[in-house]
Amino acid sequence: MKSGKYSSTFLGTAYPVYYVTDKSEAISYIQRLLAQPDEVYVVDTETEALPQYKHIYQAALSPHLAVTRLLQIFTGRTVFVFDIKMIGSFEIFTELLETKRYCNHNSIFDLGFFYKYFGVTHMDFGCTYIAARLISHATVPSDAGLSLSLGSLVSGLFKTEMTKTMGVSDWSVPELTWEQLDYSAIDAISTYHLANRLAPKILRYGLARVYNLYKDAQHPLAKMHLNGIKLNVPKHKELIEVWRAELAASRRDLVKITGLDEITHPTIVKYLEDTLPPHILSIWPRTETGKLQTDTHAFTEFADLPIVQPFSRFSKSKTLCSSFGDTLLKSVNPATGRLHSQFRLAGARTGRLSCSGPNIQQQPRDKAVRDNYIPEAGHMFVCADYSQIELRCAAEVSRDEVMLKAYRDGVDLHRLTASLISKKRIENVTKEDRQRAKAFNFGLLFGLGAKKFSHYAKKSYGATVSSEEAAAGVATFRETYYGYREWQLSQTESAVKAGFCTTPCGKRRCLDYDNSYGPSMNTPIQGGAAECMLSALVRLNNLFTDTNITAKIVLTCHDEVLVECLPADAHKVKEAVEISMELGFLDVFPDGIVRGICECKSGKSWGDAK
DNA sequence: GGAATAGGCGCG
DNA sequence: AAAGCGCGCCTATTCC
């Protein structure tokens, strides 16, 4: 297609489309747009994989492997499609992007390209994807079978089908087809209409505050994605060899014990079914579908059977090899040599972030693994942790006097619980007592009962707690933190009655009728903690942008944030992180107690700085 | 032969 | 009557 004026039709209305391929022409349109009164525009982009990365799956989605081909702006009346490749300039758009207000569907994606190529440092950028997620979580109890893609939302709301095929078409061809240009224009136009439909719902469900928090949080999240984190590939390969050796050894042991020639999960289950005596088979834990359960818990119950130890080693090393072995190496970006995880706002219905490609939030805690996450040569890591953030949220939300007093007085709540449960004076509490108490504090936050508690304590804290001890501990916890228990009861009652519950910043979660007790207790706590962290990230990113500290936020893991910086800046970075985390907590709980809330360390690797 | 589901396990 | 947190990724299985 040649540059010029065309027209695209959406819902029976034809909109003028200016396809711009010339730099001076682009500049004159930009000037006109800059002179317009303040309105929210839609800005969208189409990207093309760089030639050397074309063979890589979904390369067009990575700002490091792709570049912007088209930049579309829809004003509500007119579409401008700027062909960046033909125009040959990014910087002529910087001011326009930084000064106007915008909206798009999944704006974090475009933001990565704006940061990388367009020299953008800040932007007022709404997102219909975030809005749709918030509204969906507020109104339907489950994500099952739900698509929040632009196409699905538009066809659902406007009863019109959008062509989906062009999105994955080749945007690198010298001359674009009319189908491609029309698609790019319709994308922007439909997003505009979608935004106008969603805005009143954000207000209706009281989501304005959390929406604005998420809108701001897009910036640090887009930057973390862009920054990525370096993996020490040679060291990680060595670690994989260790895991493989362990896998082989445990497999040999299992072959010897069972006589099977193929060791997989199903063959082991079959072996157990065939060989276990009836009196054991009858008490062996079962899965929901009635099969024999083979998780760690089921197996520790029968620790004296010879198959248990080797199978446990086998499962562990198998997981390490398959989830954290070569797959992690495959995630290394060929252009940067780093891992660029994607963080998704409200990925969890509680309001937590979710993470993928790789999921940095589920890397083994093992120091050997985390030591392979390293800063760029000549740099270092600063790592900060929110101390007991969920317990602090529990205290603030429930206003439990005992909890609040402990935090006011700088008392370690795990030690306090430990002294109550072990009936020892607080100064005599041992490390093991405290570890067990951690299990109680966190388990009880989830509303865990005595029955499931032993399993949880063993699995999460390696603590052995009998069912009698569990029952006594649960009772002690509930008596001691009486205000918190009261809150749990009133919270579940009102949430179940209303059919939804709410986080401190107002994210609403529609509850599943069959599973509402646990989530209604947990969502305000877990969600509140996540909101503190998002607030802190926004503040930290602003500090880094507004001052001359050159530091990169590289990852966040629920209560933890990792920053890469020059050793000379480490002190300033530490200060910035600490103040951001305190203020982040205060953004959510304005009268909150921040004493001892942030633990900050530095080091030469993630494991080292933790 | 691809999509969906269950089970298991990693993390917080 | 008791229980009750949240994710993503891998493997095996089942369904169409």
C-alpha cells in the first residue's frame, strides 16, 4: 500500500485512516496531534522480528528480538498509521508519547518497545486488558474457558467478529497489504470502544484505586521484563549434570528394588498396587480420582518401605531436570544472554503477580540454583525482603491488638508464637521452636485446620507436628490472636453473604460458591501484601528514573525485590529500596507500623544477596 | 494429533 | 462436621 488516506469500518462507521510513510509528513501530523486538547488516545503497535531472529518462535513479541513496524494512534475520530520502518525515526514520536494520555490492550507489551526504541521515560498509559481482568475477577468466580484477548472481548461486547489472522502475519514485508493496515486500524478503533465500555464498570465495582495502582505498576513491570536477569550458563550446566547423576542413581535403585525395567510415575503406581499388602493398600492416601497418591506426604507416611527413599529422590531430581534444567537454558534470550520473565498484573485472583517464561517465582530455594543468577560483570545485587509481610497485613486488616503490639514493640511474631506454643519464655525459644511457629503463623493465615496442618508443616517447614500438637497449637493461636480470629469469622460470613471479598486497595474477587471460605480469609491478606509490593515498585522505579542512580530492578518474588547496580551506587540503592518499601506499605495502610519491615542485603548473586 | 485435565512439585 | 491460600510448569492420560 502507498501512503495516503484510506478508511476502515467498525460497527458500521467508517473512520479515516492516514497511512504515513514519510518523515516530514509524520512530523506535521505529530505537530497537529500535540496541539489538540487533552483527550485519551489509543496507541497500538505491530512488531516484526529482526531478520537474524526470525526463526525463533514468537520472536516478534520480544523487544530484544523484534522492532516496531507500525505505530497506530486513534483519536476517537481519525486513525494514524505510522510506518516506522519507512519513516526511519523513533525520536520524532517521543514527545507525543510522553505528553498525551493513552490507552491500549495489554499496554505493558507496547511499553517495552517504547522504552527500548522510542526513548520514552514516562507515560500515562491505561490498559483495557488490566481493566477487563479486574472486572472479570470482580464479577465471575473462575477464569475457566474465559478469554480476555481483544478479539474475544470485542466480539462479546459488540457482537462483531474481528479477523485474527493478520495479527500473526509477516509485518516485515517491504510493502504491507490493505488487510494488514485495516487490521492495525481496526485494532486501535475497537480498543477505543472497548475502553469506553469498561470505564464505567471500573467505577461501578469500586475498582478505580486498584486500577490506578496497576496502571502505574505497568512501568516497573515492563522494565523488569526488558532488563531481565543473567544466568551463569556454564555453572548451571554443571548443576544439571549433578541432577542427572542423581536421577540415574535413584532410577538404578528403583530398578533393583522393583524389578521393573521402566521407571515412571505410572509404572511405580502400578507396582505399588500390585505388591502392597491389602491392609496397607486400604489405608494408602488416594487422589481425587481414587488412584494411589505418590506425593512426598503419602510417602513419608510409609517411610519404612524400601521404595520410599529412592522414589522420593527420583521424583525430586526428575522435577529439577525437567523444570529447571534445559528448559531454563532455552529461556535465555539470544540477543541479551539474559532471562526475561514476564510479570502479569492480577495474574492471581488475589491480586498477586504471576510470572512466566521462566517463572522466576518458583525457582528452587536451593542456594546452588540461586547462585547461578548473577549481575552483569562489574555490577552487584541489592536484595530486599518485606519481613513477615502477610502477618503484618493480617495485623493491619484485623486490627488484632496482640499482633499490632508485637510489631509496635519490634517483637518477632514467629518467636512470640513459638513461646506460646512451646510454653517457654521468649528468650529460651530455640531455632526449631521458631521454625515450627512459622508453620503455625502462616498455616493459620490460610485458615488451615488441625488435620491438614501436619502435612503442611512437614512439607513447608520440615517440622514434625503430631495431630495432637497441631490441634493444641491451632487452639493456642486462636486464643492468643483473638482479634484476628474474630476478623476471620466475620470476614468469611460477610464475604459468603455478599458473594465477593475485597483487598485493601479495592480489588474485588467474586467467590466461587463451593469454595469461598478459604479465599475470603486469604484474599485481603495476600492481596494486601501484593499491593504493598506493587506500590513499592512504582516508587522505586520513579526514584531511579528521577534521580541519577543507575540501577535496574531485575525481579520481584512476592515479598522480595532484586536490584542490579554498580558497587558505587549500592548504598544509595539500599536507601531507595528501603524507603520505597516502607512507603509502599504506608500507601496501602496509612497508619501501618513499618518498624523492621524491610530486610536489605547485597551480594554477588541472588543466592548471595538473599 | 491437539486440547483439556489431573497429579505432582517448585515457590511465596 | 470439617475444612478452608495463591500461582506456573512438567508429565501422563483422556477426550474428541
